[in-house]
Amino acid sequence: MQAAASLNPPVLPPTGFSSPPSSATMSIPFILTSLLTYSAVLGSPNVRRAPQVYDACINANDIALTFDDGPYIYLRSISDQFTAAGAKATFYMNGNNFDCIYNAARISDVKYAYAAGHMIGSHTWSHADLTTLSTAQIQDGMFRMEEAFSRILGIKPAFMRPPFGSYNDNIQSIAAGRGQNLALWDWDTGDADGNTTAQSEALYNDVISAKVKNALILEHETEETTANVLVPFAIKLFQGKGYNLVTMAQCLGVNPYQAVGVAQQQTSAWTCDGTPDPGDACSGSIACETGTPVFSSTTTSGPTSTSTPPPVATGVTIRPGASSTTCLTASSNTDGATVVVEPCTTNNAAQTWVQNGQTLLVFGNKCLDVTNGVTNTNGVKMQIWTCTPGQGDAAQHWSITSTKTIQWAGQTECLDLSGGRLTSGNQIQVWLCENGNANQVWNLV
């Protein structure tokens, strides 16, 4: 239970604001401008957030082994080794790097790994350093991978690993617009940087020696020694120490894909001819593609994260554990409307919630949303916002637990009845999940 003093947490300056000058040098225009800017950043519900940047797992005892730069000739072998061990891997793929993803053998291998339940994510089309590219070129590199995945597998990726791990604010903004989170890592085997097999194995042993809670490890699918030596070594080592080998999405407790649909029939358009070469970007005779790929209608089939919560029955109310007559309520049907508690009334659309995947919907197309997506902060208030297509907005993802808490997926905060007050109009917040905190118990009725 949070202390009473924490009901109104101190407001801290937003990231990126420098310390103000001394009072002797502060003019009235400066004060007014600063206050208006500060208020706009913190208070406006219309500020949309960048995607999540994940550089570590969240779930305890999970290790995610991730493989970049494929698809290549070792993909099927790596997939088989994980499958035989009852484990899952994650593959961040390019379209035209070591091989063309549209070559018949690569199409077959990509489908094979996906059907085995391994996670597939984007590593952009040509493995160019995104920080050196224009906005149109970045969009093109992401578009072409989305198109390939839509064609071959019928999926929309929810994760993109920027080549070399290089990104900036513009890349985050573009990824947000395309519904993708950025995927980094916290351990690097160096297998593609000249490390010997012994050096990479030493890295795995360092993970064990550090007695880590979890780990998100970078490898490369294109290295023969990785496929034939490091993979069996890592599987035996980590499983022998009791770790779960899972996909990156599973170790975060989020969905690996924005949507799962149906694969398309191959046509002559499935080619790397006329696309950027490895390390290059669209320019000159190669036009930049910046739109949205064709996506076949969604279906319930296809691999998804095992951490995805079960669906909630259509048309439920969400009531705090302390009251059977008080309901979670959207204050209006507009973006940025507050989420409060009000007395329950019959057939009230503002109190009727439906779970779609990891989102909680009200009014049909508005999602329960953490204002501005602020993480690791107690007291951030809740709002509703138009649901991001394909469930791509991490600030709208929730997991309903067996202990009746509603946890922000991939985070450590839970939906919280502010101050435990059942007063009409009390705005709901997120707060660090705490066992036994009655303010975080919710009943679905």
C-alpha cells in the first residue's frame, strides 16, 4: 500500500530540460515561456510517445537468445536445435543482406522457423545504418521488411532491431508511426565482430557467473560457428542452470506481432532486384517506399507470445476490489479523456470494456492508455486514446493476472485506485505493482 504522502508525487522537470537560471536573471517572458512549455510537455494528453526501447528482459529466470542478419543457410539448423530442446529463439531478419529473403530456400526457411514458434522481427531491408539515412530512406528500409513479412508469413512485426544498435529520436518517431518497438540487447557474444568461439563461450559463462535475473543476448544467424558450436553450448549451459530459453517477446511479456493474418501467394514481385543492395538505401533509380504494405485479413491462427493474456468476455465492467457498485469509467469519448471511477449504471457504454489481445477497449475504438507512455513513474494518470492499429502502442498493452491485478504489459506498474478513494471522478493511475495492495485489485463483472 503506498503511503499517503505518495498520493501526489512531486512533479519533476521533463527529460531534456536544463536547470533554470537564477532568479536574478529570470525575466517574466522567460518564466511564462518556460511554464507554458513545461505544462505542454507534462500535461497535454495529446503528446504521443516514442515506442519502447527494450534493452533487457523483464521476466525473471528468462533468457532470450536473439539472432541477427538472416535469413541465411543456418536458420533451419538453429531452429531445429531450439525446438529439440523445448526452447524458443528470436530472429531479426534483413531482406537483402547475406541473402535475398525472396529466394526459394530462404522463403522456406523463414516459414519453417515461424511455424516452429520462434519469433520473427525486422532488422530492416539492407542493414544500412539508419542514423545516416534520410527519413524517407528509413521508412523505405522498414516498409520493405514489413512487406516481405506480410507476403511470406502474413504478420506485422511489433519489433525492429536497428542495425548496429544505432538509433536516434527520428528513428524512434518513425518506428512509433509504424507500430514497432526498438529491440536492443544487454549481452553481446561478439560472434560477428571477430571474437573466437572461446571468447563467445566466455560471455555465456559470464552471464552465469553474474547470477543475472534474466538476459537478452545478441548473436548472429550468419556465423557457422554460432550455429554449430555456440548454440548447442548455450542451450546446454543455460537450461542446465535452470533458465527458460524464450523469445524476446516472451521475456518481456508482450506480443511479438502487431497482427497475425494470412500469407500471400508468391508472385514475380517477390524479388530483391531493383531494391537497395546490402548496406545501401533507396536513391536515384530506386524509389523510396514510405507507405503501408498490403496485409491480408487477420485470423486467429499463427504463433503468438505465450504471455498474451486470455480474452475477457465481451461487455464487462471493471470494478475496484473495495466496491461492487463502482466502475472504471471513461469520462468522454474523446482522445485524452480521463479514466475515473463512477457509480455503476446499467448499459453505460463508458463503463463497458472489451479486451482485444492486450488492449482494453471502450466505445469500440478507444484504448485504456498510460498518458504519454511515461514509464517507471508512480502516479501517472490514465486516459483513453484511439487504439493504435495492430496493437502497436505499448502504452495500451495490459495483462490481467491471476491475482486480479491489471498490469501494464512489459512494465512493473499496475492499474491503481488513486489513494484508495472511491469518490466519484477520482482519476485512476499506475503505481508500482505490490502484492497485497488492495488499490490494485480489480473485478471483471
